Amino acid sequence: MRAFSPHAPNRLALAYANTYSVGMSSLGFLRTYELIHDQEDWAAERFFTDGTGMPRSVETDSPLGDFSAIAYSVSFEEDYVGLVQMLDRAGIPARREARTPWHPVVIMGGSCAAINPLPMAAFVDVFALGAAENLLTAMLDAIAEEPHRDAVIARLAETPGFFVPAHHQPESDDALPKLHKREIGADQMRKPGHLPVSPIVTPHTEFANKALIEMSRGCPEKCKYCWATFGMGKFRWHPVDFILEGMEQVRAITDQVGFVATAVGDHPEIARILHYANEQGFRSSVSSIRIPAVKEETLIPLYESGARSITLAPETGSDRLRFIMNKPIPNAVLLEKVRLIFRHGFTGLKLYFIVGLPQETEEDVEAILELAADCQRIMVEEGRKTGIVGNIHLGTNVLIPKPYTPWQREPMADERTLKRKLAHLKRGAARIPNVTLGTMSPRQAIWQTYISRAGRDAAEAIERVARGQKIAQALREFADRVHPEVFQAFPRELRWHFMRTA
Ligand code: SF4
């Protein structure tokens, strides 16, 4: 495995606004780290939120404030608070307008930049829109070649793929041409050098000692709430030969691989990849599989490699609502797949659901429990044949109507309704043997919706929470801003449509 030296003429602070364990579980973050080291004369130093006081780099214990540029990789809106806290701890003015020529350029990439950067526009100097592969060289050249902070920012404002809040005013500037997000295309993925593989494997992450390998991007399905399918471009996959080579790369350091993608099971060569992993002695796992992609040819090698649990996302309990959300898979098909899973010896099944969907009725919520009971019955029937009864976990989330999805204009259900529905599910699940249920906090979901869809004026609420205010309190204090953004349909121009996928 490759060694990364921190010694280079140019150093970039690469920050993840969450803990080491979470950040090092992000293949996007690790990939960016590797790509920076691929650039001549550049080294990256990693920063996370762990600890107190000045954030210091993993590599050389250098203080965050010593760097001339800090690049954040942000994939979850909840990390906005952590980003502001890191700047506070480093003594760097959180508001970009308060920064002087001696302060670093603060850059934010990752999927949140491409979903809606406006809520963070008061804190971030430059947003990178799209894949690091397509943006890093221009960004690092600007940092290395320009004489000062303002010149770096001005140059990136003229560079395709960057949104620079001090220079671009999409809310008022009708003449601003669309900014292009520079995602990785299918043609790039077919060329060598574009396969993300964990360049570092560590025991201190969610995926302890596991090397992650990306299988594909986008998704062939078009669920109406899903940013991954509408925001990431068409479904495309990495060639099988590159994935097999990726396994060769990590073989010396680990015997565990995790294949990641929004639609892992849809890779046309999934069976060959899993068999190869088994032949090479890897224990392999996959992130959740699309229901139609659950097939014997996938389940057998997964089971042989030691996997005992499968994750599926039916999202709703009723066919009616599932069809409305554009996932035309009836319960009958789902139950066949569940039988196939338990018949092949798996003992764990995770099922993900969403409540608060448009047109959802009380019957739809009840249908989640009925579906869970049907799955449990199948698990017991199949378990009788082997003498092992497993368990089913229901992960229940709340709809976050995200930008760039067909439901981006939808209002959220109110907190009381969401709480009532989740409590009903909790009580119902407790009555089904071997079934557990986890729920998302409705308040957290409201916060997430607000900071996904809001404009620049969300900065105050984010700042308050970063400085210790409870989310509930911030939602109350800024209720006059939060309510129109969260609980009303968006009839007006969508503020994030100043960007589009190239
Ligand atoms: S199947 Fe999953 S990844 Fe694909 S569109 Fe639906 S929710 Fe998104």
C-alpha cells in the first residue's frame, strides 16, 4: 500500500467536519486525500473534529490556522455545524467577510456543495461543484500560483466548476450563466485511474480494517426523493477489470473489502466480482442492494464470503405509495426476495422505510407493520428448515425533500404528525417477535430540511447551533424563516437552480 509523505513544497489542510471515525469511513474523503498526493509538489494533512482547542493535523500535528487553504469534504448537512466549530476553534473568522489576507481560503466540496451551497455561503469562500478528479488541479494551481487569498478566490470564480459567493450572486444576478457541476462521466470511468479504492485502511472507523471499493455512480431507479439518482447523473459503473485490480491493490493490507455505491447490485458483473473476491480470500460486503438486484447469483457468493445480513429499502409498506414515489416494486416481489435471502442462510435483514411522504395515509403507515410481519413470518418459515431464526431491523427515516429531486418543492409533515406516526410504528414493531425498529428524530429531519433548502440567511441559525444553542431552540428562534422553507411548498423559483450537471 502506498505511503503518503506530508513533506512537499505545498500543503493543503483536508478537513472532515466530523470525527476521525466518521471521516475515515468516507471513501470520497480518502479519495481526495490520495488525489492531492498525486499532484506534483502537494501533500494533504487531515483534520477532524475530535478533541478540543485548536484542530491539529493527523500527519504532523500542525495547527489548522497555519494553512493557507482548507478544503472541507461535506456529504451531510449536519456537518455544517462542525465546520463552523472547527473554524472557531482555529481562531479563523467563521464569516468569510471577516477574514483578512492572512487567513486561509476556506473551500467546501462533497455532495452538499452540489445540492445547495447557499446556506453555507456566509462561511465558505469557494465551493467545488462536482468530482475532485475534475476540479483539484485547477484548485491547487490557483492556491500555489496566486500571490494572495483574494487572488485565489477571484481566479476560482472564473474557473468552471466553482461557486464563489463573493463573486456570484445567483439570487439577484439574472445574467449569471449556469454554473456547471463537473461530475465524473461514464467515459472517464472507463479509463484507468478513476476507481476510488481506500488508500488507507484503519481499525478506528465504522468499516474497521475494511478497504472500500466504489462500484458505480448514480442509480438506474428514479425514486422521487433521492438525490443520488437525480443529482449524480446517469447510472454508470467502473469496468470489472479495474475493480479486480483494486482488490489486488489492497490485498497486502487487508482481507476485507466493502463494495460501495448507491446501486451495488446493479453492476453488470457483480457475480463475477463477488466470486473473484471469494477466490482471493476476501471477506466481502455490499452496501444496500436494490430489491430487483437480489438474485441467487449475488446471494451465494456473499454468503460464502461470510456476509449474514442484507439491507433493502422498500421505503413504504404499501404498493400504492411505493408506486407514487416511483419505485414500482410490489410487496409480492419484495417478499419473494426476502424468502430468497433467508433461504440462502442469511440471518439478518435490514429494511429501510421513510415516513412523511407526500400522499401518505395512516393505512400506509400501518402497512409498514404488516409488511414487517410478513417478512418475519417468512424468516421463521425458512429458519425452521435450518434451525436458526434471525432478526429483522426496521430503519425508519423521515422524508427530507432535497433539492434537485422531484419532491424538492414538497412541504414536510409537521413534527407532531411525524412523532405520532413513528410512535405508532414503535409500538407495532415491539409486538412482532425478532423485529427491532430504529427511528430518526423528526426535529433532526426538520433541521436537515431547513439547512438543505434554505438560502444564505440560514447562516445565523447554523452559527447559533455551532456555538452551543440546541437545535430545537434555533428552530424556534428562527421559526419565521424555518417554516416557509420547511412546511410550505416551494412555489417560487428554486434558488439552487443556478447550478447544473455538466
Ligand atoms: S433505489 Fe435507492 S439509490 Fe436508487 S433511486 Fe431509489 S433510493 Fe435512490
